[in-house]
Amino acid sequence: MPRCVAFLRAVNVGGRLVKMDALRVTLEALPLARVETFIASGNVVFDSRVRDFAALERKIEAQLLKAFGFEIDTFVRTLDEVAQLAAHPAFEATAPTQVIGFLRAVPEPPALQAVARMSTDADRLTVEGRELLWLSSRLQSESVFSNAAFERALKMRSTFRGVGTLRKLVAKFAKT
């Protein structure tokens, strides 16, 4: 049974408050085992026999809507996939901003072209499969880009995590 991670979009920002204990209990009602949360930004680690992650994402979203009263987009990856992303050679750089955007699907060619046009010397953007890799020589708070700008270019929802957070998550849960 693989260890998985659900990345939840826009949790504990903009008045969309979700207590981590309540989140864990809510997801334990699904066919998930060993449910644990990691920091209060919507990262849930669990075991699941489900192989259709798109269907699992919809089940989690429906459960969260029922429990919390608002939509929470969910992006599921295996812990092994997250470990590979966190160890990606692009993130060996010392760039102050090193972020991965999780997407629902591989973007269509026009969306990939839009992201490629956004890339600059300061902000290097690459889409690999269902992830957007963002390295910037500026702090994320100083960038002209935002998650909303990426979503408009990609024409799909996403959620972003810093590579440092992903590395800490992998270090904590890879051995469990």
C-alpha cells in the first residue's frame, strides 16, 4: 500500500480555516490509513490502496466540502513522487525561490507555451508532467508572478509548495 500525500489548495489562507485535527479526522472517514497532517498549510500524508488518484482526489474534495463547507482542490501524489521532485537536479541551485506547483493534469500545448513565455532570466519556469518547477533569483514575495498568474496561464487550478517544505515532509514520512 503506497504512502501518499494530498496537497490541499488555499487552506488556512483568506479565512478558509481548517484545523489539522479536524482535517485528519475528516479524511480518516475515507478508505485511507495512517492519516497524518504536516504543518498547517494543507499537507496530508496517508496510505491508500486506491490506484485511481483522480478519483481519490474527487472523493477527498467531496468529503472536505461536506465537512468544512467550502471547496478545497486536492492534488495527490505518492510520497516517492514527492521525494523525486524534491531531489530534482534543478533544485540543487541556491535560488531564493524554489517552488513546485502541483497540477491536476499535464497542461495542453498552448498552456505550456504560455508558461514558457513567462519564464525570464530571474524566474525560470518549467513544466514537467503534472508539475510546474519555479526557480527565481528573487524572493517569492518580490516576484512579479503569483499562483493566480500561473493558473491563468495554465488554465487549471494548482497548489504550490516550497522545495524546503517538501524535503522536510519527505524526511519525516519516508521512514514511516
